[in-house]
Amino acid sequence: MIDTSNIRGRLTPNRALSELTWLRVGGPADWLFQPADVADLQTFLRLLPPDVAVFPIGVGSNLIVRDGGIRAVVIRLGRGFNMIEVAGDTVTAGAAALDAHVAKKAADAGIDLTFLRTIPGSIGGAVRMNAGCYGSYVADVFRSATVVMRDGELAELGAGDLNFRYRQSDLPEGVVLVSAVLHGPEGDPEELHARMEAQLQKRDETQPTKERSAGSTFRNPAGFSSTGRSDDTHELKAWKVIDDAGMRGARRGGAQMSEKHSNFMINAGGATAADLEGLGEEVRKKVYDNSGITLEWEIMRVGDPLQD
């Protein structure tokens, strides 16, 4: 049993996670903790027995939770962690602040973080995954992150601590990121907002934004995101090698590779986590057989499969 006498947040046992992920799949977490604020999170982790695993999630936009659930305390940050503050050329954002909101607030202040506008999810996940598009990445604008260590201590991490790479960072296991400081070049607010509107229109034309998806399923094999330029090359984009393998629109149970953008996996209705992960592995095999390229998952898959 977990000691709840000194915490102010909400602790729920055996909490189903399917409604907390964009793909709407996944079994229960042993516990779900929603801290009231940073101090509450520190207290909770300090009291939590050290042998109990901790797994932070954001808004679940880039996540498949397997059908058997997660044997851990899942920590989900909410309103106490979604502040956005601007000072000079820097933006300090809580880990639960949505990427889109950060981009808009920055643009209002004449700071160019426009690449964040079309990235689904929150700042905590964006830092963890070094999210990027249009040739820009979190690593390009990152200054520091405040985290709560597994023992409840507060710490500040710099770029050197996180070792940013394409769609990856080295955020230590069990550490909960609570805020990040970003900086960006100056820009005219009106022009920045106009650019974001154009990016949104392009995204909606090319991606299944009205479907249940988790964004890009696989990393681009070339190791970089779309640049958004007219001369951008597509030979080694994930969607292209998936198309070449004949897997656009492929289905498994309720899971489907989108007809609109073949690197987007969608829950077309009634999919299980096993359907989604199984379809993804089938796509990886077909792509490898066709081109010799091994696609790497961009969606994080966590938890246990359902036991027979």
C-alpha cells in the first residue's frame, strides 16, 4: 500500500489508461498519480518505496500502452504544470503545457518557436523525444529542464545531460520532467502566426488529423524530419518506403496504416494495442524485405501484453 497521508494530488489504483492515450488503447496502471504541483510530486516520490517503478506520461499522444497494462505508478501532470511564462527571448513552459499553446504564446511575444505548433502533445514529451518538424528540433531551442529525481529531489539538467539525438534523449529512468526553458529567434508576431496557420493547413491536407492516431509511427530512416522546403527530398522518408512495400492502407484488426499518410497508424475502430503493435511489426518486416531498411518505431510502446 502507498502512503497517501501527506499528498494533495489524486492517487487511483488499477486505473485504465486507454482513455488517456490518443490511440485509445491500453490496460490498467497499477496506480495513477496526478500531483497537485511540484512540491506535491516531490513529497510523493520521497515517500514512494524505491523498488516501485515510476512511469511519467504526458497527454498520451505518442504512446501505445499494451493491453496488459503497466506495472508501475504512472504519473500524469495536469493543471499545476501547464504554465507558460515569457521573459526576453526565453519561454519557460510547464511539462504539461501543450506544444501548440507554447508556440502561440511565444509568437505573441515575437519569439519563433513556430515548429512546435503542429507537434501533438506537451512540452515534457517534446523534450523527451527531441520533437521536431520543418527542419527544427527541441534541441535547437533548449536551454534547460527542471526535473524531479526518483528520490524526490529537484534538479536542473542541461543539453549535455540529455544528449539529444534524432527523436531521442537520455532523460534518466524514473525522472519526471516538470518544466523546460526554451529560447528562439526574434520574429514579427503577425508573420509568425501567419506561418503557423499555413503549417496547420498543410498538415490537415496531408495527415489524418481527424483520426485516432499517435503521429508518425516510425522515424524517418534518413534521420531527419521534414524541412518544409519545396526542394525537400522524399526518397528516404518513412512514408515512402512504406508505400514502396505496398503497406499504405494495410489493416490488422481495428488498426490501419492511414490511406492519407502511410506513416500514420490509426485506430479505425475497436483496435487493441496488440492490433496496433502487430501491424507496425508487419510493416517493419515488409519494408525490410522490400528495401533492406529497418524502420525504427517513433511511437513509444510500454507495458505488458495481455496474458492468455
